[in-house]
Amino acid sequence: MGPVPLSLLLSVLFLLCISPALSSGEDDYTWPQRKMPLVLDKRTVRLSASSFSSEHQSELNGTCGIECQREFPEPSLEALQEMLSYETMYENGTRTLTSVMLQEVMAENTSSSSTSRRKREVYGPDTRFTISDKQYSMKYPFSTAVKISTGCTGVLVSPKHVLTAAHCIHDGTDYIKGAEKLSVGVLRDKKKGGKRRRGKGRKEEGEAEKVETEMGGKKRERKSKGRKSRNKRSAESGKPTFRWTRVKKTQIPKGWFKGVSDSAEADYDYAVLELKKAQKVHHMELGIILSVKKLPASRIHFSGFDDDRPGNLVYRFCSVSDESNDLMYQQCDAKPGASGAGVYVRLKEPGKRKWKRKVIGVFTGHQWVQVNGQQQDYNVAVRITPVKFAQICSWVHGDSSMCQNT
């Protein structure tokens, strides 16, 4: 894909998917308002310390596919409470298991259609954008992406909390070896020691919009005009480094554990990490979209630290091809290392002209699933549903009632 067509494509996408002037209706471009259920802690028991014996998985196998998920009955209240019960691991390796109680549970209905795909993680031309220049990677929303020491990505959802994929620290049976001394790396400016001038929200939104709509345009065009060596030197000199912070505790839903959620572990492939020290960068709030395919262009975005581009933040966007109540199936180009990245969309706030990005899911990576007796592969993201929203809110704030209205 050449620089001119890509730049032209991104400009068209900007006009079709972002510009309020072309909106077919405000509801299509506005964050929905709803009342969230409550997740209340019921009982906590101590567990034995983890042995940290599992190996990190670059991809998941045997996940129930979209056709399989259609056959699942709606979970009962008791089943939901069982799967939303959670395990907490502390920095010293001690663990607890907390059972929960749900109040005001909301039903979700999402229509889905099946698609088939060949074995691949990059679909056709590679449409990922490497953000090697600190003037972009240090600004919102890219600055919310963090690196997990086990080799994954996460997203800051509060100054002290990171949302990531559960399989980045636990294989469903035990914690992986690297989770014993877990750390999170936040991008920082090497020359300024991490200090940066924080702009206003509107300014940050404008800068991010410029990057998302022009990435791969002018910069790649200049590169094609014989300035490759100079741009390379400039990118290297401006390349950011990481400021690492130890994780104080981790929390994983019980639904991720083997034998608990009736072959639907992938629906609960998410975890929250609490950091020992608050980060002085802007975080991204959580949001809920019950059907991404009903959004204009059904487009999602996320940034991660893909293994094949070490040391660089990689941004991409694509349309969701299929979805279930808990998963989003898409063809976003990605490699291992991007797992755990926060999937976000940009909509208007209710009753305001301001646009806002919110995390609506967690990219869990490349997964093999059973489809009609055969294994096929997908790039999959776990959707944040109302009950998951309430649970994550409870982990972050200590009280899910603080996020009951959104």
C-alpha cells in the first residue's frame, strides 16, 4: 500500500466516521446512557500461594467460536455470580478468592453472523502504524498504552490501574512464571525524565485526531523522497523509553479459570493490575457498546507493543466483522505482544458537543476456535459488558456504585 492511497484512505475515513456534520443521527454518535448493575463482595477466603509454574501463551487454543456461543443459554444469576467471583494476588504472592453478589443485572442481546477466515494474524497488506516518534507516542490516547513485563500490553484506566488480558499473567490453571515480580512500563521522554506538559482535553483530542487520520501520510511521503536515513536518525533520537512500576496486586475473574465457565473462558480473558505508584499521565475511561456493528463503520482502535516491532508502539484500526455478547471478532492486523491492549471507540458525550474516547474491550490476540468441528483462527477482543464494567469499577474504586450511572 503506497503512501498516497493510504493518506487518501485515512482522509476519507475521517470524513465518514468522525465528522459530526455527516452524522445520520446523534444517537449513532453518542455514548449510550444506562444504569449499571452492582457487584458486591460477599465473602473472601485465603488461598495458598501460587507456584508460578505456567508458561506464557502467545495464542489461545480451543476457544468456543461464534457458532458455538450461539448455542449457549443465557447464564443464570448464580452462574454469573460464580464467573464474576474473582481471585486477588498480592505482591508477596499470597492469594484470596472473593465471591460476589449481583444486583440489578441487565440482559444483553446482540445479533451475530458467522464468517470464515484463513490462518493469519496480518490480513492482506499490513495496515499497522509504528509510532516511533515521541511527539505522538507521549500524547493521548497513545500514552494510555503500557507494556506488561510478561510481554503483553495494557491500558491505563485510572492513575493506578491497568486493564489487560488475563492470559498475560495466568493460563487458567496457575500464574505464569513472569507474574511473580510483575511490573508495568509507562512511556516516558528519556531527555525529560518522564516530565511532560499536560495539555487540555480538547487539545489532546485534536492532536490524537491528527495522528489517527494522517499517520502514514506525510511522514511516509517524506520518507519516499530520499530522506530515509535522516528520518531514521530522528526517530531513534526521539524514541521513548519506559518508566517501570511494580504491581501491587492483580485481580482476575473466576470465569477465566479452567472448568468454571463451561468452555467460555475467553469471555473472561481480562484482568486489572493495581500499581504501587500512581502515574502522571492521562488514563482512558471505560465505556459500553452493546453492539459495535451498529456503530457507524463499526470501527475500533487500539495500540500495543507488537513483538515484531520491538521498542515501538503500534497503532491500528479496523471494522468489527462479527460479535457475540462477550466477544468481538475482527481482522485488525496484530502480532503477539499486542494482547491486553485497550480497544476503544470515539463518540460524543450525551448532551454535549465534546467527543470522547473510551475503552470498550480488551484485545486478547490471535485465537484458535472450534467451528463446525474444525479449528479456525480469529483476532479477538473481549467486550466490556455491563456486569464486567461493574466488576472492573469495583476493582478500581472499591465500590461499583461509584460507576452505576454511565
